Amino acid sequence: MSEVTGAQLVSLDYATRLHTLLAHGVGLWDVVAEAHRQGSLDSRIRDRDDNDLLALLGRFPRLTTIAFNGGTAAKLGLKVLGKRAEDFQIVQLPSSSPAYTLSYAEKMAKWRLLAPCLDPLR
């Protein structure tokens, strides 16, 4: 997201990163609220509870774009959204995980597509 927003996020503490992302019109939300998983692979997610994405949308009427970080997030998130997905620009991004074998340059080219969607809060 540093390259997408132009803000140097890596050196910031977590709270400051979140504030900086919000200042660029980016909010973070986990599709999965809680789950059991051995290891770090998304394919190992079991017994999951989803966050209430539909309730979140009601709190942000200016929201126009929803981006999912990786295929599993997109699959689960679109299922939660159902027909409401038609109301938004949906962007499925390649996973930022180093386990996803697409090169960094290829990932970044896709992530940079988010830049025109940013709406800095002023």
C-alpha cells in the first residue's frame, strides 16, 4: 500500500499506519472475524465466523470500491456481499503474501490499479 498511496507505511507503528491509510481513503476490514487454522495457508481455514460486512457498508455511504487481498478473501467476501456486490467496484488483488508466487512486480502492477480509487479525506 506504500507504493499505491505514496505514503511510507513500513516504518510506522500499526495505529499510525491505520490512520495514514484512512487519510488516503483506505479502510481495512477482515472478511473472517475468527477461525481455526493450522499454519498460514488460507486453504486450512476451518470453523470460520465472518465479519458483518453488510453492516459495515451501511456506516460508509460514500464507499464505492471494495478490494480483496487474495482469492480466498474475494471468494468469502463476495459470498457475504451477495447481490450488494453489484453496488460497488470490486477489485480482486493478488495476495500480498510471500507464499503467493507471483513476482513482486506483477503483484504491484495489479495493486497500483487501486490508486485511482483512493479518495483522500480532507
